[in-house]
Amino acid sequence: MGRSKLDKFADNRGFPNFFQVEDGRIVPENFPLRGCWDREFFRNGQPIVLELACGRGEYTVGMAERDAQCNFIGVDRKGARMWKGCKYSVEQGMPNVAFVRTQIQYLPCFFAEGEVQEIWITFPDPQPRNCKENKRLTSEYYLSVYRKVLADGGCVHLKTDSDFFLDFTLETLQRLQLPVLCLQRDIYRNGMPDSRLEIKTYYERMWLEQGKAIHYLKFAL
């Protein structure tokens, strides 16, 4: 029998690499690791990479297994989802993995200016209705949030199966005059410019079985 949602919440509180705001608050008043993740938690001097809306954390731990020279932090608002990746990283003794349960707009409460080197957004909800535009994770609003934590020279990676979401992102970047560093449509047909794109989540495998094309975009802020 699988773990219930309440059991997973209890497990999360005991994981040494899982962080969330307690006492029912949404935003931390003074998150202790803000600005000192490297010194106080990872203690290895390596760059920090975020995966936003990380779900089960499959991509977060997948990147960490491939690259021991970076620290990877998965961010999501649903703790029961992250439980799987967090549990795996603890059981495997992965020192370069952490998870933060929060809403993405509150990233600057958890990370200081310039503390993050890269951001990955993997298969986000495309929010196709026009009234949902500001909820899309590459909207102008969210890009302004990422800019507050991303280091100079840092970049954002997008991996998506949605043509709609990719085109929306490209239009946003063009309007804001932000540079596209790499664009590859249908990476399994036309090639993968980054080896980390080989990581497949449960849902990606499902979409590939359905014949969907997977796209990649890398841009700077």
C-alpha cells in the first residue's frame, strides 16, 4: 500500500534536505538559508540550479546524478509530489540535492540576488486560456521574479511538449528584447544541444508514446 498524503507530509518534515514554511505561513519572514545556501547547507562552493514546478523531482535528481559539480534544488508548491524525489535523494545519499516547498513567486524570499546560476522549467502547465497568461511560468511577471535571483550570465532552460507554450515564450522574449541562446524543436528528431535533455520523466515517456514532439529553449534575462 502506498504512502498517504499525510504520511508523505510527515516524511518530508524529517528529510534533512526538504524545506518549507511552517505554522501555516505562506512567505518566510527570515528564511535562514537565503543568501547562504552554499555556506550553510551544501558547503561545496558549487553553482545552484533550480528546477521550478518540479513535481516528483525526477528531473532534479536526474540532473544531480549526472552532474556532481552543481547543486540542484527542486521547487514546487505540492509537498506530496516532491516526496518521491526527496526520499530517493536521501536514500541515495545525494549531497547536492534539496527541495523547497513554496509558490514560485516567492523565490526571492528563499534565494538572494544572484544566488542561482541556472533555472530549469520542465513541462509546465501551458495555461492556454488568455485569462491565465500571467500564470504561465515564462510570462513577463515570472521572468521578473527569476531576474531577482539569477546571477549575471545565468540562463533559463525550457523543456516542453506544448507548441503553444513554446511560441508564447518566444513572443514574450521578443517583446522584451531578451536573447534566445538556443532553440531546438523536436529534440528527439533534430538533436539534443544539452545532455541533460536526455532525462525523461514519467509524463515525458507517456507523451513520447503518444507521438508528441518535445522542444527545448534556452534564454538569458
